[in-house]
Amino acid sequence: MAIIDVRNLQKSYGNNQVLKGVNFQAQEGEVIGVIGKNGAGKSTFLEILMTIKSYDIGTVIVFDEDIKSIPTNRLEQLRQNISVVLQPTQFYKTLKVGELLKLFKAYYQSPVDIEKIIADFKLEAHRKKYFDKLSGGWKQIVSLAIAFLSEPKLLILDEPTTGLDPHMRNLLWSYIKNYNDKTGGTVILTTHNMDEIELYCDKVMLINNGVNEVFETTENILASGYKSINAFYLQSVSI
Ligand SMILES: Nc1ncnc2c1ncn2[C@@H]1O[C@H](COP(=O)(O)OP(=O)(O)OP(=O)(O)O)[C@@H](O)[C@H]1O
């Protein structure tokens, strides 16, 4: 089943045309990495999929709904199936980690057990700390733990592993893959780490010069002769 169908997506900021005709589809259960150089338009693209940013031209269908013509109440229902983690993440400064998890569990009316989330994300030592006082990497982990609380059908992550140490990166990816295997949820993320794309993503979309220059399975890219996704990236994109 198609979760997202994007045709000829165009978006400008003033006279800076960032997206010049992007075509993209995501099926249920896929893990898709969006790559491209700094300023290529990856975050802009994800924010449009999250339904929080407007666009100029094209069609964006999310869960079979055209997000431009959908009534507000249905847009809100649709958003309940999407979890997002943006960068940088700012949560309520005066709340402790355990309190934040409880708050969002209530907000999402989530059946997920907070103790399990705390154990899975290795948050025990941090549950009584104020979110504001955590290191950047731990803030990221808490944000991701919260994203999983809503048991989303679609998870959108903007550079989820940036700033994480290798153990936390592995931990995070094992959680993403586990969520994907168990629930069939779709994951769309951006990263500059090409090893992560190679290891964990089913498909890659390369945004270059405002278009999806490549949208292909990682398997086919590697089968076409590149020795790694990193080599593919370096050979496909000039500085
Ligand atoms: N709100 C905004 N107003 C004006 N220009 C913006 C805005 N947001 C992004 N841009 C511009 O749009 C372009 C694409 O930005 P975007 O953040 O989508 O790129 P990116 O691929 O995510 O970059 P990076 O890899 O550096 O995070 C950049 O030139 C950026 O300066």
C-alpha cells in the first residue's frame, strides 16, 4: 500500500527555488533514506511530508489524502499517524525526562509501557534529569523515545543519529528496525552517514539540483557497480 505519493513537488523561498520537481513514493514498511548535500532541500522535503510546511506546485498524497485540499479536521487525524523528530529539538525546559514521557504518553493516549521505553532506550540513569540539562545526544534519544510512544504508521526523522556516539547510533537503529519489522511502519529519514543508508535503508532518494536525481533501492545501486553507497554519493554529487 502506498503511504506517500509525491508528484512534481516544487518549493521556493523567495526567489530561491529549492525543490524543482521532486517525485517520490513510499510503500508500507519501507525504510527510505533521503540524501543530498547541505542545503539540497532535504529538511524542506521532510517538513512538507510532515504537513507542517506549504509548497507551491505539485501533488502530495499522504495516507491517500491530498494534503492541499484536505479539511482541517481530517488533516489532524492524519497527523496522529505520523511521528516526527526534528533538529534541533526543544522540549519543555522545566520537565524531567520521566515527566516528559508521561506527558506525551497521556497526550498520544499511548498503550506503550513507559518502563519498557525507559529500559529500551537506556534512560534509567536520566529519568530524573531535566531535559534541558541533558547532552545533545541524550536529548536526541529522549526525542526519539517520545516519537515511538505514539506507535506511528509513519516515522519521519531529520538526521536522527547526528551527534550520537557509535553505541547510541546502533541502539537507535536497532529500535527503528525493530519498530519497522514488528509494526510494518514506514520510516523516512535524512542522514549524511552513507554507511547507515547502506546498512539499514531499503531505498535511497538523492536530491540534487532540486530534483530526485536518483530514487532507487540500495541493492540496485550496489549491484550497478558501486563498491559502497558512500562511493555512489561521492561520484554522483559534485561539491
Ligand atoms: N524558512 C526558510 N526561509 C528561507 N530559506 C530557507 C528556509 N528554510 C530553508 N531555507 C533554504 O532552503 C535551502 C534548503 O534548506 P534545507 O534545510 O531544506 O536543506 P538540507 O538539505 O536539509 O540541508 P542540510 O543538509 O544542511 O541540513 C537552503 O538554501 C536554506 O537556506
